[in-house]
Amino acid sequence: AGIASLQQQRFDLHYGQLHAAQGGNDMALQQSLVETAQMFGGGSEGMAAAWQMFNAKILAQAAVMTFSDLFLALAVIAALVMPFVIFLRPPPVGAAMPMGH
């Protein structure tokens, strides 16, 4: 549950940052949207499709950044737990080993 919560928080953060980084007055973005809208037939339907494609790209990038954050968090947790391995004891000599998978 903690990882899912962290994932959602990081996704929302990255999604918001990526959208904020795209300026509404950016001429390259506007030109790209117009060209994409023309591929979908132009008009309001084409522009809606272009915005959906743009949003899909933002969603994909936010997901990649989120999974990168989760990988880093899990690596830190593993590194913090690793020193506790020295406290593990070996099984007693001659003890029967339980069956595994």
C-alpha cells in the first residue's frame, strides 16, 4: 500500500510538472498541435485528437519518471536492509531442511 501511495504521489507530481513546463504560448507546441490536428482531419475533432495525443505523451513520460523514482526508492530500502544480513544465523548442523518450492 505504501508503494502504491508513493507511486500515485510521484505520478501526480511529474504529470503536473510536465504540463506546467509546456507553455500555452509556445509556438513549437502550437505548430505541432496544428500539424497533428490536420492529420486527424482538422477542425475541432482534429484538435481534440491532437490534444489527446499530447496528453498521452505527457502521461507516458510521467509514468517513466515515476517508475524511475520507485526503482530508486526500492534500491535505497534494499541498501538500508542489507546490513541486517549479518544478524542471520545459519541453521543448526544436521537439521532437516524444510521443503521449498
